[in-house]
Amino acid sequence: MFTTVLMIERPLAAADVELVTTLHGDEQVSFVVLMQPRGDQDRLLRAVDDVALGHLDDAARENEVPEGQDAYPPAERSLAHSVEALRAAGKQAEGEVVQSHPLDKLKDVVEQHSADEVVVLTAPHFVEEFFHRDWTSRARHKVGVPVLKLFAQQD
């Protein structure tokens, strides 16, 4: 069985589930989902990304979204929804909310599950991507398996 570690920032939309579950055709794939809660990240970078994508309303609401410890309950709900959606699509899935350094956790999970690949499913982060500071770029140097970046869909 092929094992994919799926790193996400928000709940999987139906289109996301279809995308990740069809990447390998008919091959049996199991998923280990890592939900990255919204950390104490730079709000300015996120607002710039929102503006660049034309999501002006999202940029204006940046201060309303929980961060740090307040982000864990929504992250747990998002993870439960995502794991259930993968299972409903007929896939084996388990997951956890990342509570330590994300790249260290990702490396540990890849090793623990003998994962074949990592898929980072994220919204575009133009500033971080430009400077290669996004999760995908950093993970490629850390985990020892192929890392694929896909853009999450918005419901």
C-alpha cells in the first residue's frame, strides 16, 4: 500500500478529497493527515497573499481568525472533518494536529509510517513561496521522500 502524508491548513473541500484520492489511479493509498493549526505567524504576509489573490474581505478579517493556542479547537474539528471525508471516499486515513515544530513533526511522521510521499495542500502563499520559505520548499530538504505541492480549493 502507498502511504501519503497529507499536510493541510484548513478542512478538505470535496474537490480536495477528489484530487488527492485520485493522484495514484487505482493504487491503494492510505493517508496520514497532519493539520497545521494557524500559528503565531505574520498577519501581514497572509494579508498580502489575500490581496494578491483578490480576497480583500479575507485580508480585512485577518485579526478575527484565532491563532496560537486558540487555533487548536478549530484545527481539531478541521482534522476530524478531513479524515472522515477521506474515509468516506474509501481510503484509510488517520491524522493529528501538529503541536510541535511542523517540519520536525512531518519528518517524524514520514519515518514512523514509512511514507512514500508528502503532499502539502495549501492556499497560495506568494511571499513565502518567492523566498522559498513555504512548507513545501522547506520540507523538500528535510523529509527524504518526494514532496508535492497542491493548491487547496475553496468551498
